[in-house]
Amino acid sequence: MPFELRMDFAAARFGGRALSRKELLVLEEQPYLYQGAMSDLAGIDIQHHDGRPDLALRRVRTWFAERAGFERIGVSRLLAECDDFQDWFLTRQAKDGFAGEDSRNFSGPELMQGQLEWLDAGRPRT
């Protein structure tokens, strides 16, 4: 994360007017863990999630809710939709011949493609 975060800071600072309004949400598993690698984050409110997906989702939802144009959606609904997607995706993985550890080990692009297909299918519930 430190390299990518530094790139975002540099883009916001030196990327011209279009990037000068760039806003960042930084998530970390444990509070203050970043300090060893990135002392220049002093004054940035790092959001920690204790390794809990529900807390990470709550942090992301709150961050978006603080910005204009955010669709009001409660965390409970988001968590339910995450569960629906995961059930749908794992069922699809099994139908495609994935089993055991392979059914839960997939690349980012595979996951993103699955999310798009789930949305296109109308967010089916299993």
C-alpha cells in the first residue's frame, strides 16, 4: 500500500487541476499500523477495520456518505447484498467446475467480472 498511496498523493499534488481535488480513503487492519512505513501520513485520519469485512464496509459506506451525490443505503442492506453476491458467485464457481480451495481462490478481474454479471442479472438472491 505505501507505494500506491504515495502515487495518489503525488497525483493530487502535481497532477494538475483535475486531480487536485482528489480525495482518498485509507483503510488499515489495525490502528496506527501504517506509521512504521508512512510517517508522512500525520494528520490523515486512517480508518481501521480490525480485519472485519463488516467494519471495513461500514468505513467505506460512511466515507461515501460524507460526499455529495451518495445514494443513501444502510450498512445492513449492503452486507445482505454482499452475502447474496458471494452465495451467487460461489454457486456459479461450483457450476463452472471449481471445487474446494479453488472455488474461493480467484483473481481480482474474475471477481470484478462476476460482480458485473451479478448486477446485469438483477442482483439475484440465492
